[in-house]
Amino acid sequence: MATLSLPEWKGFGPTLASYHLAKDHALRIGREALRQIMTQAGLWRAKKQKIKDVHVWRPRRSCRGELVQWDTSEHDWLEGRSDEKLYLISMIDDATSELLAHFVRGDSTEENMRLLRTYLEHNGRPVAFYTDKASLFRTAPKVRRDAKALPSEEQKELPPTQIGRALQELQIVWIPAHSPQAKGRVERNFGTAQDRLVKGMRLAGITTLEQANRYLEQEYLPWWNQNLTVVPASAADAHRPLGPGHDLLSALSHVVERQVLPDYTFRNDGNKYRILPRCIQPGMRGSKIRIELRLDGSMAVRIGDKWLEVEEFQTPLPKTASLAKSTKPSAKPKVTTAERTKAWRDSSRKLFQNRQTVGAAAAIDRTRTRQRLD
């Protein structure tokens, strides 16, 4: 039992310790026998049972695929063994507790769409997803900091988020949860993961995202789906297959709309693109086109149901800063009021410095001056 006193076994209870002793060391000891051994060795102390408030649980949905809970947990999954911060995105079936999860570096729309694609490819389209009201799933109305939000009946309908739009195109209902307790099944899954999964990765020496996902897929998820799932009340499966009209590459993209300019070009993300001549049709100018930035990094453009071929349009480069600076006229120096007054006085003095006297002007010979008109 010296193994249980090692630092990496800290916090293990009899049930989890019995599981890992049998799995990793081929040492089979019943959890009750192991509980007594650990208690005598001072490695385990039973907790007092507390009476909790009675909570009426919502009954499970009757069949698989009728409702899937979807959420993300932020936690120190690697317990400081790495500077990387990981998030765990999970999807759990409400009727069976079947679990699909994946570690990511950020709780972004792109990473959530990747897991959604994996779920849809393996199971088909569920009837509904049950999530919180995070900005990934719902567009929040903008109000001033000191203003109160309008009542729901007075709020204008806002455009969907990228995930919301994708669910609409795939004909999947989105149901928002009004509290964490409402989606308790996925929350309890995170509680188990933050205990059992964290300790399992500690024993395995996991330090990177890739190792964490490998352990999750090869060890934790098979254990969960084999031991913690239940048989649904109905044998029917509510998942619907992906039909010809459900293009995952198209739906699970970052979609924006742009307008075709008179020269059959459009702009997106600071770049200018040109529609190839063979794709140009009458009436295309001024029309709205759909731009799809897909998960694989490619871009697809279409107008209606017609896909367009485009190429990036190279615009002339602007003049360099040094050239622009050299051709720019130099600014006139500023003249103060005192300098302006002094210049005016100097000019007046020069104007009257060489003037003739009155006597000299009278002595001018005017004989050559014509006195009469011819």
C-alpha cells in the first residue's frame, strides 16, 4: 500500500483507488476492503453525511437524441503542470447520459462548432440542444451601462449568432437554460470530471493538450459511457440523419453577407476580391452574396444556390511614407506679432528714406512737358 502514499495519489478515495490499482497495477482489492486499509493507514477519512434540501429532479427525456445538454467547463485541468489553460466542452444526452467531450485552448465559436460537427457526424441531428445564455448561443441586446434592459416583449428580434444560425439551417431547436441548476446533468458531469478525470491525468503524467485529449478519448469517455449511462425509457432514437440539403461544411462556417460592387468585386476582412468573368450573371451588381469562412480555413462564396469562383484582387500599393513626406510642401514658419510689427516699421522707413524735398520738386524743369493737346 506504499503506492497510495505517493504524492500523485493524493485525494484518491477507495473507489477510485481500487479502480486504478486493478487497471494500472493488476492489483484487485475490493473497495470496502481498501476503505478499511486506507482508514487504518490514515489515508482516508469518511465524511459525515449531511441532509440536503429536497430537490425535485426533472425527469429524463424518454428517448435518445430528444435533448442534448451542451456546456463548457473552465478548470485547472492539468493542476499547474503546464502553462496552457484548457477548457472542456461537453455534450451529454439527457435520456441516456451518453457523453462526448473535447479539450480546447479557448471556448470559441470555432471550437464549439468543431465538436458539434463531430457529434452530428457520429449521431445525426438531435431534436434540441440545451445550453446556457452565453454570447456564443444568443445575441445580447446592447443597452447603456446605467439603463435598464427592456422587457422581453418590447425587445426587437436580434440576428442569431453563428452557432444559432447553424442550428437553424440544420433544423435543430435551441433551448436556453435560465439557471445552472436547470442543466444539472451536464453540470454534474463536470463535477465528476474535475475529480476523477483530473486525478487520472495526474497519474498518467499528462502535460499537453494533445495528451489530455488522447487520455480523454481512450480512457475517460469509454469508462463513462460504459459505466454511467442508463437505458432510456423508449427504444426509439430521435436523431435524424443528415440529408442532401444539410451541408455541414457550409452550415458550420463563419457566414457574412456582402454586396457586389459595380465592377463585380466585394470586400471582406480588409481584402478585395473579384468574381471571375465566367461566373458573372446579369443583375448581379448590387446583390447580396454569402461568404463562408470554413473550419478548414477555406473560403466559399455563393449567391442564392450558385457557387462563385473568386480571386483576391491586388490593388496598387499606396506611396511609401518617406516619399509622401518628401513631396509634401513644407509648413510655413510661424511669425510672432512682435516680428510682424518690426517688419512693418522697417518697410515704412525704407519707403520714405530717399524722398525729395519740396524745393527740389519745384526746381524740376518742365519745359519738355507737353502743355497742350494736339
